Amino acid sequence: MSQTLAVRAVLFDLDGTLLDTVLDLHAAANAMLRDLGRDEVPVDAVRSYVGRGIANLVKRVLAGTMVAADDPAPPPAAAFASFKQHYARENGRHAALFPGVREGLEGFRALGLPLGVITNKAEAFAVPLLEHVGLAPFFKVVVSGDVLPRPKPDPMPLIWASGRLGASPAKVLMIGDSVHDFHAARAASCHVFLVPYGYNEGRDVRDLACDAIVPTLADAVVRIAPE
């Protein structure tokens, strides 16, 4: 990649890229398990289960295994309802911005680039979370996991958001923390940067052939230029 990448818009993943939300998800997961009379799970397990939306998180927590998300069946209704009830209370309570996030977003905004969020989190949780932590004003579009027929790693959300931001996907940069962000970006013909600190289901993003690994969003700003 050249020293600077010319783009017309930037898209961001939410959990694991902008915000550390594991403590909120962990609290909701254990409250669900208590409702079901089940043993609680450690926070590191929940951290590894994040990345494919809340329904898959619930299935993984119940099964105690990553592969539970490969089953197309929905999670048990009572468990899913319990998790959503508890997560509505916990959402944003312990969430924290990763280092460099606010500085990075301010830097992108100063370049005049329109910004958006692409997340597999349900809209009922994603939008209030962004508002709670004060990031909502940065974004012109937020595509949650239940807004379109197919979430990440399908390219549909990235292509749709690119259109909303007035840019061809080939001129859009996606910044995420996982293999799902990588595959969605590549399938949409977007550029993709990955951060090494998020949730990638126990895998190392350095193994993925992205355009760049950036330590923080602030480091990403200096590597791009508006076209």
C-alpha cells in the first residue's frame, strides 16, 4: 500500500473496534444463565464468542462452544428473551472507548470524510449505545445487524452504507477487528484496515491479508487522504 490511501468515506465496526463492550455482554450473559439455572461463564469466554450478533452469542454461551454459531437454528426463545432483557439494562454501563478512538474519529471528520458504522449488533442496542458514549454525532449512517436481510460477513451492509454516504465501495475504507469485517470488506471491494485489539473469535487479525494493521484509529487517520 502507498503511504496514503485516497478514500471518499470510512466505515467502522462497533464492538471491538470503537468500543470495548465485553463487560456489558458478560453481565447480560451471566444474568441469562442465572435465570436458566445454569453456571456462569468467565469474561474471557464471552470475549471469544463476540462477533456474529447477539443471537449467535447466546447460542455460544449456552453451548460453551464457538461452533454453535454454525447452527442456523435460532437460540431458545426463553434464553434469547432473557438475554435481551438483561442487555437492555447493561448496554453501555461498562462500555469504554478503545484508546485513540475519539482522536481518530475527530481526525477523520477534520478531513471532511463522511463516516458510518457497520455492526451485527441489533439496532435496538447499537443506536442507544452510540448515543450513550457520545459517538453518535460522528456518523451519518449506522447499519445494524437486523436492518438488512444479510449482515456481515456478507457485503450487503457495506455496499448499502457506501451508497448512503455517496461513495463507490471501491473508494471506501472499512476499519474493523475481525475476520467478518475483513471478508465483508473484500467482498464489497472496499479497502480494509484492521485493529489488533478487538474480538476476532480467538484468531489473530495479523494473519489476514488486509491493507494495513493499525494500532489505533488515530494511527489510521495519518494513512489516508480524502479523494
